[in-house]
Amino acid sequence: MSASDVPTIRLLGVDLARLETQEALGKIEDLYGSGEPSLIAFTNAHTLNLAAEQPTYKKTLGRAALRLNDGKGVMIAAWFQGKRFPHDLNGNFFTPRILSLAAERGWSVYFLGAAPGVAEVAAGRLVRLLPGLKVVGVRDGYFSPAEEGSIVERIRSSGADVVLAGLGNPLQERWLLRHLAGTGARIGVGVGAFFDFQAGEVERAPYWMNLLGLEWLHRLVLEPRRMWRRYVLGNPRFLYRAAREALGGRATRVRGPIDEPETGIGSAIPQETGNNLAIPQEKAAGSVVPQERGKRSKARGASASSHSDLPRREQPMAEQIDLAPAAPKDEGSSSEEAEHVQRTR
């Protein structure tokens, strides 16, 4: 299936692939076989809000080889147009599928992102649960622009075929678009808080809430200070834009974040010192990286009450191969101390 053959649904000016789970996996295999570096972008309500407010980010998404529908919000937006996505390919469900495919095909994987130590814990757990999975390296998401070159070289030296970047939107897609070719990897996937979930750093919503598309509400209850703008303001804003688009109006740009330049990724990963956002130096290879506990998570898509015409999410990967995220640690932590460069997730 070539890129031109992939059926799509356009939401807020961004074309999202309309694929079943196995079709999406087959498309990723095709992209890998092409030999060209390919960006895979999970696209949810928050992602599309950012794209509506930041034209440069919209261009970044447009250059992704595959944009997958993530969350009930985009499924509702498609329903506004009288269209349907066959499955909800949200990142926490579909990323383990990608890793299973990598294990089956012998592709090596590199984990980039999250707080120090988190990606290591996630990698250890996933390697145990997915026979054949080969994680050839991990690196936390605390780095300055000056360190990007060495990170790219480290990934290239590892021989990774796939890079999972958990840097949050829009940083992870911009970083992958800028550096994936330099890493030598063929597939790059922006995975948001996937490492945090798998390491047990962030508590997942109950299974029934996931089925109803209410994981966003669970996140809001857990992290109201950090998530209220995204969900309390962002969800209605997204649904308004989607409804306006479906009725024939333009998806208007609502006042939002200032656009970041397409180039100069350093501006997207600032060396801030206020609010405990100073970025620590990279740990030496082979050193023990201390873990920082915190409530960090990836934005889920905007949600609304489930509708009878909306397709149901396939049984989550966690239920199929026992990949339910690890139980969160009981140790207390400050969300302020946990905040870092990935605060946009």
C-alpha cells in the first residue's frame, strides 16, 4: 500500500489515515521496506489544536509518512462529517503493536525521552513481556540543543532501526523530522508519555474508562493544574473547530501558543532555570541514572459521550499480551519537581 493508496479523513486540514490495526501495521512494514526515514505521528485532539494554532507544526505533521487517529475526540470529529475510523489507534494501544512487529521482524529499537531512568525501566519491562524485542539504547528527554548532535550520533552508533521519541507534542515530531535521517533509523514514532505509563510513573485509567474514551477525565483528576487547559478549554475548542469544519466553515485559528520556528529545535527545548526546569547534563554511558518520580503523561484525545455510530476501540494490547502498564510507585513526588522539557505532553 503506497502513501497515495492510504484512505484518509481530513480533520482541521490534516489528513489522518483511515486504517484498521493490521492495515496500519502493514503500512509501517511497507515504510520500513522503502529504506527511507519515515515519521509516524499519533494525532489526537490536542495535536490538532496545536496544528490549528501553529502553522509550522501543521506543516510538520503534513510531512509525516503516516498520521494515525488517536483518541475518541478525532473519532467524534470524523462522525461530524459522516465518516468513521475503523479502530481507535491511540498511542498506548498501538505502540506495543509496533514493538511486537519489531520483535517479530528483528528490528532494533531505541527509546528517547521521559525523565532520567524512566525509559530504562520501561525498556526492561517491555523486553521481558515481548520475546525477541531488542532495545539497543535509551536516553532521557533532558537535553540542551548543544547535545542533540551527540544524541543523534549515539542512536546511529547503536544501529537502531526504530526510534521511539517521548518528548511530547510538538517537540517529538519536530525533533524526529529534523534528526531521524541522521540517526540512520528507518522508523521514528512520537509516543508522548508511553514510557511513563509502561514504567508505572503515571497511573492509567481503569479499563472501562478507556473503552468509553474517558481517560482524559482520569488524567484531569490526577493532574488538574497541568491538564485543565488541555481538557477543560482544549476539548470544547477542538469540538467547535471540528463542527465548524464539518458544516463547511474553516477551522479557525483560536488564540493559542506562539508559533515556534520549524528550524532551530533549540527553541523548542529551552534551557530554562525557573520552575525547576533546568535541563541536567547527560549521564555518561553505562552509569546508573537515578529515577525521578512524577505524574507525567501523554495527552489523550478530546472525549465526549460515546455514540452508537462510533466504532469501538479494539481490545487494548495490554489485555492481549499482558502489557498493562506497571502499577505506579507509592513514593510521593512533587509535580513541580517532575516537570521538565516534556511539560507540553
